[in-house]
Amino acid sequence: MRLKFRPTRLDDLSPCFAIIRDKFVYDSEMQVKLLRLWRELLTRRCATSAVIEDHERRGEHRLVGFGMSAFVTDEFARAAKRGVLPYITRRALEGWSGGASPFLTLGDIQRANSGEGLNCLVMHYGLAKHVWDTDDAVFVWNCLMEAFIHQHRGYQLKEIIDEVYGESDLRGLLTLGAKLVTDYGTSLKKASPPPPPDRRPYLIGVTREGVRTQDVVTYSTPLFAYTPPRFHLTLAEQDLLEHALEGATDENLASELKISLTAVKKRWSTIYQRVDAVDPDLVSGPFDTVSEGKRGAEKRRGLLAYLRDHPEELRPAAPPKASMASRATSRAVAARASHSPPPGSSESGWRDRNEAYISAPGRRSRPTD
């Protein structure tokens, strides 16, 4: 197998439904609603999701794994952990379709990620049928776990809750550091007929406090190591950087983001200015990306290398407080004051433009290119 994960696209959703472990919970009407929910969460940046592909396969057999998570309210997380009723993602879907959505909006996520933290609900996971009972399954599971860690590092997580099915799945995740929250014993005693063993639900979870007090390092440990962002990148800038981390060229970025090549270069320039205002040593030098050449390529590589180790810079966060933004702007203006203006520019006009750019860290709205 040659496994790779990537973010889930909207055209992946129908094939992904076919492989989720809790597919049996949804009738045809609820399936339609669930696909609508997935689409809404992904387009509004309120969920994280990845597909696992085997690049040695072609066509429909290339998709071998899928996972999706979203952030939910404190009230929903508390109710789920009481363990009164199983199938918590179906209950979340029912709340959403009934006008009482437990899912956080992007604004909610930004505020919680900069505040007390987030409750992460693992909505779905699954392996393709053609690998489920094979020796390759363990490799797909490992890649799913790698994708989950990659997509959730950098968030300020309070807890992760996940409903798994069957004792085999339960044992596997308990060995990775999760704790059993409930086996729904009381509720399932009343079920007629009871679920078969491979569909029996168990609610598991990992909390920030639990990870901090445990004596061993597990898969979940890096998920709760949080550092606040320093650069306060806009959503549009985060979009560009996430694609760049996947190896996209400027031409690819223009196509993916549906903006002009000039707008791509302008966005890079603004990113460099924003970073330079906080950490001049990371990307130092004039902000000319039109003819950035070799030094510009090195500057880009350096920034991307930093972001691989600091994913918090690419996660939604609330704008910095005005006082913090003011101090950062003052430091930035002072740091840039000794630099000479570019050739052909008046000094006053160059300083006006430069100070306007430097003040950008306080703005979180998506730029219109």
C-alpha cells in the first residue's frame, strides 16, 4: 500500500458515507440530511475531515479510509457523557435539522479556541470494505490516526469524545490513551433487539486534565499541547499557507483559491509583513515578492518549516486585544523605521503604506482580492 491522507473535498462525501462505521444508524432520509450537514460544516470551516487514499489502487478502490470531526457546545458534550442515549452523532444531526444545532459556528470556534478551549466530537470514522478484514487494515488505521493528529494539533482542546462500535475498536483506542466514558448499559438493556457485537456502541473520551496528569505519553498527548498564535493570520492567509504546505506553487494557489496570480503574490507579501512585525528574524528583508528570487524562496521555505512545527498559526482564533495589537504595531513601526524606502518611492508614502500594512494583525476579516 502507498497511503496518503488529504483534506476531504465535497465530491468525496457520498463515497465516504458508504464506509463509515455508524452507517447502520441512518435510514435513507437521515442519510440525505447527514450529507447536507457534512457539506455545511465543511464549507463553513466548522469541521475537520480527511480521506485516506491508497495510491497503488485506482478508481473507487483508492478510497480506503475516512474521518470527520466537529466542535460542539459544552451542553452537548455534557449530555453525551451522561450516557443516557447512544448514537450521539445521530442525536447531533437531529438537533441540527430541528433548529437546535450543537455544532459551533466559525465565530464560536475562534472565541473558544482563544478562550477556555474546544470540545471535539469525532463524528465518523471508517475503513473501506475491501481492506476492513485484511492485514492492511492496521496501516489504514495508523494513517487515520496520523491524519487526525495532523488536523487537530494547534487547537486548544478541552476534550475529545468519540463513539466507537464493537469491542475490537474499543480495545484499540483504549490502548492509545482514551478512557471509557460509558457502555450505555442501561439504555441497551431496553433495546429490542440488542445491537450485534460489532455494532455495540461505546463512548470514549480524552480530556486535557487527564492527559496532563498521566504518567505516560500516548497518541493523544500532542493534541493537548497548546501554544497561542503569535501572527494572527487572516482566514484568507491561512488558506493560502495550508495549500502551500501541501506543495502548491503560486500558480496552483491562484487556481485553488480562485484569485489572480498578482493577488497571490500580494497575499504572500502581506503574510511576510505580518510575521516580520512579530518575529523579524523569521522572514527579514524587504517585502517585494514580485521579484523575490532565491532569497524569497528561502524566506518561504523558512516560514513553512516554522508553520509545520507551529500549527496553531493556521487555526481559527479570535482577534488579539486592542492593547496587544497596539503594542505589536508600535514595535513593528519602530523596527521598520530604520529601513530605506524602495527605489522610486517617496519616503513618506512608503512609510504610510508600511505602517498600514503593519497594523493589519488586528484585522480578522477575509480580504477581498
